Amino acid sequence: MNRTCSSASAKSAPGFTLVEILVALAVLVILGAVLYPSLMSEIHFSDRATTRARLQVLRRAMTEDYMRHAMAIDSLAPNANTVALDTASLYTLTTGSSAPPGNPFAFQSGFTPLAQLANTPARELVVDGFGRPWAVFVSDPLTTTEDGVTLTYHTVAFVSNDDGPENGTGQVLNAGTTFDPATGTLTLGGHDVGVVIDGAVVERQLLRRTLQAMRMVAGEYATYFTTQYESNANRDITIDYFASAPPGSPDASAWNSVSPIANSANGDGPGFAFPGPSPNGVTPGAALTGPSVCDMQPATAIGFATTLGLSPDALTSAWGYDLGVGNGPNSGSGAGTCYGDDRDPQSANGALTSPPYTALIGAWAPGGTLVTVPVVGAY
């Protein structure tokens, strides 16, 4: 017997009804409305964290570059609000936006060495976590005193408004955010965040390291003087045992005729003009010029290093340039004066012609400041 099934008993086709779809959409809309603020908050939190992380990367990179090129940073920027991050003045930072808004590839040239030091693509380093170019601030040339030495320095700051407004030139900072170029002081207002690199801290550290090296060299030179005196059978205290006689000396007998260290009188060498030669192959830029002093020479130019057995590193300042030696008649005086700061038999200053004789170890600091450590000859 044949059987037939009615359509009413047939299985329903799989799928969703319109009502079910509308209910699902409604649930999704409700969930989205609930979760969206939380999601955006998480994204914003992540961007803020990226901003702060990049600020610390900038701080470390700028500090490292400052330590390497402090002489250029604080001697190649006679004008306010700009620093050169290399001796050739190829890479600079200036007050303004790190890059044009929306164009991170057109960044300030100074971000190139910073990105290299940070091992980070420059297009990433020039923007905060929200993709906004930093506000960059550079102070006027400032001065501080350490151990009686006047040091020139700059302050550099990087600031983000932390997802605040932006205009055609860059981020619009909070009204309470200010930077005083005359003092290098950064004040942050609202939600703005930033870091400051204080060049005074860097320059003081470099000066301390340089003075430590100079005092070590001075100690070696003082020992040399005493050894030369004691090896002379006559042990004549009227002889200056720091060096042989200067060129054309009218009284060569007042100097150590057997000394392998030549006199630093300027007729016997290149002189010691700012900033001095660099044993590390750093070639000063054309703008890196300044004063000179009389009767001083680079420590590598007058048989000084080989006689005392001192390496080039030992005779290099923390700024990367040769130390100087002054053992000539008028060592240490500024160019055009040549009056003399050391005691020696032929000093132009009659009050400094009697023993105990002295010499000078010198180093140039940024801004053309000569730092000296005296060496006293002990009989």
C-alpha cells in the first residue's frame, strides 16, 4: 500500500527567523554600547603608555648624544633655541614641532642621531603614542659654575599634550604649559607630559671626569720634575726641570738641557687653540672656533706623552679633545696678553720667575673656557 507524507509533517528547513536575527542584532548593539567606552579607554591607555615610553627613550638618547657631543652642542649654538648634535652641524634641534603634522618623515634633522642611538625608526620616535609630533623646546645658552669653572650648557625638552588638540603647526599645549628659554625651566599644565634634558648635569659630569684625568697627569708630571732634579748631580734649584729651553732662549742654562720634553713656547709647535685636536678623529666644524692661549701645546705635540708613558686616552678630556701642557715662559695667558700664569725662569711676570717652578695641564671646556690644573715642581 502506498503512503504519502503531508507537507505539515515534513521537517522544517534549517535557518534563523527574522525575529531571531533582529534579537541578535539588538544584543550586539547593546553590547557594543556597553563595551565601546571600555575599549576606547583601553586604546587610550595604551597610547598614553606609548607616549611615556617614547619620552623615556628620547631622554636616554638625548642624554647619550649630549655626553658624546657636548662640545658641539654648547659651542656651535651661539644663537638661542637651537643646538647642533654633531661637530659638523648636520643634525640640529630647534624650538618648534618635531615634524609637520601628518608628515613624520619631514622631521627635524636632530632626530636622526637620536633614532640611531635609540635603535628606533625615526618616523616612530618623532611622534607620541597618538601619532602627534612632539613639541620641542631648546633653551638659550646658559651658564653654571662648578669647581670655579664657568660651563656653558643648554636645556632640551620634549612635550606631548596627551591626545589634546592639534592645529596646522603642531600640538596645542595646555595654557599652563610653559618653557622659559632664559632659565631652561619647563612647567607642565593640564594633562601635558614631557621630559627635560638638563645640559648642566651633563657638563658637570664631563668636567669632573676631565679634572680627574688632568690631576692624574699633573701627578705624573710632578713626579717627572722631581726625578729629573734628583738625577742631576748639581741638583740646582734655579733650573726649571719641566722642559728644555724655549726656542731662541737668551738663558738656556735656566732650563733642563737634557729634557726629552720640549718647551711649550708657541714658537715650537701649533699652540693650543680652542677646542684643541681630537685623538678620536673628531673634526671640529668650521664654526667650532674660539680663543687661544700663549705658550701651551697639545700634550701629544712636545714629547710629553712618550716621555711619561701616557696613552692618548689618558691625555684626552671627557669632551673628546687633547689635554694641553703649559711649561713655557708665559703659559696660560690669553692670546694677545701672554703675561703668564706659571712660574718659570723667563716669565714675563717678574714676580713669577723664582722657584718653585710650575707648569699647567689644560683642557678646553665648551664655550671657550680654559680649565687648568697647576703642577708644582718639588725639589
